[in-house]
Amino acid sequence: MTARILVVEDRENLRRVLVQALSAHFVVDEASDGREAIVRLSEANHVVVVSDVKLPGADGEAVLMEARRRCPAPEVVLMTAFAEVPAAVRALRAGAYDYLSKPFEPEDLVRVVQRAAERYALVQRTRELESLLDERESPLIGQSPAMLAVRRMVERIGPMPVTVLLLGESGTGKEVVAKELGARFHKGPFIAVNCGAIPENLLEAELFGAAKGAYSGASADRAGLFEAANGGTLFLDEIGDLPLPLQVKLNRALEEGEIRRVGETRARTVQIRLIAATHRPLDTLVAEGKFREDLYYRLKVVVIPLPPLRQRVEDIPLLAARFLRLASARFGKAVRLEPDALAALEAAPWRGNVRELRHALEHAVAVCEGEAIGVSDLPEELRASAPSARVGSYREAIELAQDRAGREYLSDLLRENEGNVTRAAEKAGVERETLHRLLKKHGLEATRFRTTPSG
């Protein structure tokens, strides 16, 4: 199926030229102003939007913002006059694919739109693959002995209505394990609440519900999370933060299988499968009188300890690959992880565990300017973890030096020609497409070097 694009240009003669040039390769819709463009975007799925920056009705930046709200979002190529280049640069930062400075040749527009369409197809394919991975791939990622033990335990007790206590540092994936246990239970809903995130004076009503008038402004009876999870799984995260009075009420509810709403004497029967989690040492809290011993033993029917990431370094490549796919799909990029960056990830202390690793990969994908994530793209606190470069073979040293020299030459070439690829190719004595391939290989984008309009 031929891809559909939208051309937005208020000058009819120029719009006709653009449509004619693009119609040989795409199905082309057209709009004469920003408002009409926004209407056209709602009427069909477009792969690429080509829009002038200065338009009546709504400008090109407004068209870009509307396009980015679409799902799937088309790539946007902007056309600018000299005075509009700053607006185009802002648009690039806001998610536009590229811009062309007027005047330009129609074949240049076709070439840019074709590349934008290829990127759109790549992003959609990445998202489709990610969706398939989400359906088929276990969220409990890892082949380390510790993670294999966790997976075996989850498979064994997942379908059983047994109380489970998850122990581990913050960021080790306790909620992920809880959701997987809930998914394997095959009964009722999965309801989660963080006991440390809700003010103490509201937590009781949140868990057990409240009768009409129990609190100021309570104009009707309200069910709590116990009732919402009835027949299914209730996950109480950070159970160690639960106040002592609520520990008493929770223990009684688990023992009797009944709850009472705040301000109500009538008991309501509930049947739930409880999963609790904490990063705090409950046995220590019990010894200090901060956690009830009877509740502690009621919770630890089955205990699943989750290892910190630093104790399962062999799982980092698998986790990194997963998070890289997620971030690539989210930000519309196709990037890979360089060996030196992976080595830095494996050497990091990971005080924030898996959560910190995921955020680090999101940062790297967001700031990466080429197709390869290097150490320089990682968060600053992780760069110090990068191992010193090893001494390789003579051939490897030569190839590395050549690669660096090539990148520096291309950077200087683009800087000298202000990002104008046509002029740079002529200066280098190569075909324009050859230069594009070299720029792609070295992860360089001509738009970064543009300071004045280019043809």
C-alpha cells in the first residue's frame, strides 16, 4: 500500500509543484492553511506531513504539535524561509524530523520525505515487535541463578491463594513479581496500593472503605481496596510503612476474612489473595516494636527475596536490551548499545537497581544523536564506571584511529558548509548519497551544523 502524506502550503502555485513532485511516490493530501491541516490529520493516517512554518490559521509549529498527538504520529518535515530558521530549530527539538530552507529543489524534498517515511515505517515496526514481545516475553528477565529461582517460585505458587511476602531493595522489581503472581492466579482483579504513599489519616478508608459521614465531606458510602480486590489479588507495597493501628486491623481482616468500613460496625466478607512487599527488614522492625509480630508471621507464609542488580550482573545485557527496545519505541528511535557503554553498565554499582538501569537507558536513547549509544550518552554518574579501554591488536588500533579521523573530518566538513549536504559532498568529491551513508555510519546529523538556510 502506497504511503499517504499531507502537504500544507498556503501559496497555491508552490503547493501544486510540491504535490506533483511527491505524487509519483506517495498518495498526497493537501491543505492551504494550518486549520485545514489539523482537520486533514483527523481524517486519515498520514506517514509524513510536509508543512510551511508560516501559515494562516495556525502556524507550522501548531501543525507539528497536532501531528505529534496522533497515534501513530506522522513524521513532520518543515519548509522555512531564512527568517524562520529559529522556529524550525525549535520544531526539531519538539520532534520534527527535518526542515528544508527555501528555495530548494523538488528532488531534495522527495529525498527527505522518503527518508522520513522510512523512519516512520521503522518506528511502527519497532512498536509492533515490542507489542509482540510484551505478549510473549516474561517480565521476569534474567538467567542468573537468583532470577531463575524467583521464576521457579512464581510458577510454582502463582495459581495458589497463598500469602506472599516479597523482600528486596527499592527498584529490584517487587511490583513486577507481584503483577506476575496476580496474572497467574487467574481469579478476580489485581489491585495495588503503596502504603507509604497515602497519608495515614486517609489510608484506613482507602484500604477498608468508609461509611457515609465517616469523614468530613463523605456524602456516600465508599468501598475500599479490600472490596475492590474481592475474589482476586491485593498487593500492599511498602507494608513496612503501615502504621501500627492499621497493622492490627489488617491482621484481623486476614485472620477473619472480614473487613469493616470506617464508621461502620457491620462486617463484610472478603476473599483475597494477599501479596505484600517491603524494602525494610521486618524482623528488625518487629524487634524494635514498630511492626506487629503476629502480622509478620501471617505475611511470611511464602517469602520471595529479590536480589539487587549488583548481585546478578550477568542479567544486565538482557535487561538493557529490553529497556533499549522500550525506549526506542517510545521515543521513535532505532539505536544500539556500543560495547564500551554495555561494559560501563555492567561495572556500575546500581544503588537504584533495575529501576535505575531502566531510567539510564531512557536517558541514553533520548540524548543519543546517532544510531549508537556510547559511554558519553549515559548519565554522568555512570560514566565513571566505564572500564579503561583495553589494549587491542594493531589492526583494531588502526581501525579505531581511522574511525575517529573519519568522524572528525565529516564533522569539520559539515561545520564548514553549515550543514549543507549537497555543498559538503561537492567539497569532499563524493556523491550526495555516499556522504549520507557516511554520516549515518558515524551517527552524524547535518541539521546539527546548520546556522543559516541551506539549499
